[in-house]
Amino acid sequence: MVVGAGFSGIGAAVRLREAGFKDVLVLEKGAQLGGTWRDNTYPGCACDVPSTLYSYSFTPDAAWSRVFAGQREILAYLRGIAERYRLGDMLRCGVQVLEARWDGAAGRWLLETSDGPYSAAVLVLATGPWHVPRRLEVPGIEDFNGPVFHTAQWDHSVSLSGRRVTVVGSGASAVQIVPVIEAQAAAVDLFQRTAQWVLPKPDVPVPAAVNRLLDHVPGARGVLRAGQYALQEGFGYAFRHPQATRLLEAGARAHLRLTVHDRQLRQQLTPDYRLGCKRLLTSSTFYRALGRPHVRLHPTAVSAVRGNEVVGADGSIVQSDVLIEATGFRVGELPLAKSLYGTNGRTLDEAWGGEPQAYMGTTVSGFPNLFLLLGPNLLGGSTSAITVLEAQLTYLTSALAYLDQAGHHALDVRSAAQAAHNTAVQESLATTVYNSGSCTSYYFTPTGRNVFAWPWSTGRLVRRLSRFDSDAYTFDAPARPLPLPAQARPQHEDRTVAANAEKP
């Protein structure tokens, strides 16, 4: 059973089927597949990883129209993958998982969903870290005299033409939104709690002739992908060796000087921490947009809302008609953690105690046959999430093949193995820019533990996940014959896997 039909869930369905596991069901709470690329439809929404690298290696032949693809094109790519690999019979949209409990006697996960009960031998959570919007929580916001919406829940019925628009937040979504909406709005006020490092984004159209050339020259797309991977890993090396970020910082400062001519505005946009400490942003239009006469930067947090006034922590007041929350996501909060029960009756949220951790970001002690995709401490400031995902899928299929061949029905990572891995992760993170760059970021829990970043190279991650290390696990022999992966079928006899499946 796979929960979620974004990049992770679709990739899992393809790889499981290719590995010979036919009885796979994907439950998606949304009306269609797509995950974050279905939900985030705000103006300017696009990927900040090169398109060639932000695609599955098993289907790299997408004729991307730009170096960095936009939301609509990425969503179309995912729909095309589902159609190409005929995933319609495996996919059931409009079904939300409400609770999951491990039944040790049966060796299965028992699920309660909006469509009734299901059971599965293996549970794969592909809900993604960019899932739960972080809303603006300040006094009076519920009484704002106008539309209020989060970037991940964009209200397309609201026209911004000729209106005073306030954007709260200066992260990845704000950097993409402001250059687009400033051409429509009468005024744009951006509240920036923390200045961000921004590098220019070499986003240009890819001519059809170039795509035809890449299609006809054997290995051309593979070479391009390898080159982009090497570039991303160069950033990763700098983040692991903070002194090496000085060259990148010099480039970011030059970009700021060349595009922002107002000295005071440049000062307000200059970070006071090391590059890479927070998520690195890329844009060639953001700084220029802030230089427009009707766009104002407020280098302060929002402290309150009064009617149609947005009040800054520095006492500044902005009159606004529309309030847009570009405040990101609750990255460390797994949506099902509070309703997923393991062997001892504790939820995953209780087991974590506010500090998510897993073995290789994939399995959690006390939760047999549970696999997390893009779980704790697997990503970073330079890594393509798709590279990490595919490495995990290799590990997942290897683990299930081992269960099948060895005649076991359940695996559970040893608590000692999980603890040793996470101790090593935290020790190695201490010297990276993520932990030593003098900033706060969504990488950290309120207790100060970095639960997001991988402290080593992507190559090391891929090697570690390239084979299933059975010594790190305990296994249960079946109480009764159970094929693996067992058919994830509804407990209602009149249902079929294909019912209500999304047809891309």
C-alpha cells in the first residue's frame, strides 16, 4: 500500500511493478495525482532544480520547454508517467487515510480510510515533506478585511489587478510570486523576517531543435543529467565545507549589487549568516521586482493584523486589500504521524517525541514493514529530491525481495542500528553549514535538532541505499502463508483495486 500520488508515490508504483510486485495500491486523498505540483498553482511556480535532473532516471526523455520547468509542465510530466506505465488500475484518488495500525498477529497494516477499511502487508508513506502549509498566526488575521490565502492554496478567483497586495515571507515561493504579481497589483508590500541568499537563475527556454538533438544523439540526455548532477554536488561540497561557500557568497553579493541600486535596500537584502544555512534561492527577477516604485520591502516580521492593516514588528503599518501567506510548510510534520500505531501501541508522533528520525531516513524501529519516502535527514540544500527518492526505491524493492526470498512476513529495524545511524548523522551535521551557519531554518525542530539534512555526499547516500542491509533488522516468520508483498486489498469483498482509479 502506497499513501500519496506525488513524485514519490508515482515513482514507488512504477518501481514496485517493475520489480515484479503486482499487488500494489496507491491511495491519494486528492482528486487527482500530482502532490505538491498539483496543489501549488501560484503564479510563477516552478522547480529550482534543473528539469533534466528533476525527473525520473527511468524516464528521462521529457522534452522540457525550459531549463527549470514550471508547475504545469511538471504536473503534465507526472500524468504522462502514470499513463505511460499504466498505473490507473493501481491508483485510487479521493481516498484519505485516517489511521493505520500494525497487527502483529496477522502481520499486516490495518487502515481506516474515508473509503472504509483496508489492509496491507507493507505500508509506504509517500506524503512528502512539503505537504502541510505553515499558516501565519498573528492576532487579528481572522478578521482581515479581504482575501487571505496561502501560496499552496492559491485562490484563483481573486483578482490582484489594481489592488494593494501584501506578501508575508521571503522564501522560495515569495521569490517566484513577487516578480509575477507586481505587474498586476497597484502596490506590493513584502514582509521579510530574514534576508535570503539569492543566486541568479539561468532559466531560459529550451528550443525544440535542442530537444530533438538530445533525443537523437545516444546518451546525450544522460550526459546532460550527469553534468547537472556534478554541478549540484559542487554546491553540496561547499555546504559540507563552509569555508568553500565564500565564493558562492561573493557571486550572490555581486548579483545583488548589479540588480539593486538603492544602497539601503541592498543592506536590507544582505543576509547575516552563511550561504547554505537556509535553503538557497535562485532568481534573476526577484531583485529587479523589488526595485519597482510600487513594490516595498519591509525587513520585519508581521506582528498583527487590524482590519485591512498589516502591522510589522517594527511598528510599520501597511494598508492592504489582499494578504498572501508565503510562509512555507511544516516540513518536519508527517501528516499521518499522530494516527499511525506501531508494535507497542504508540503512535509514530509519540515515538519521535517531536524529533523525527529513521534508519537511513526510510525505516523506523517499532513500525514493521513501514517505509518512509523522503524521510528525516535525507535531503539538503543542493540535492535533487528525485535522486534521493530513487535511491530509496532501490532499497525498498531490495527489502521486499529479501522478505519474499527468506520466507519472512515482517521486518523491523533494530533500535540500536537506528540510534547509531542518527548519532553519526548528528555528529557529522555539526560541521556543515546547515548547523554552523548561524541561522535558524525549517531544518530544525524547536529543540534544535536538524531533522532534514543529510550531512554527506549524495553519492554516499546512493551507495548506502543500493543494497538492503539485513543485519540492521529483525524478522518475523509468518504465522500463516503470506505472499509478499501481500495484496493491498480492501476488506470489503465487493471492491476492486481499479475502482475509482484516476485515469490521467
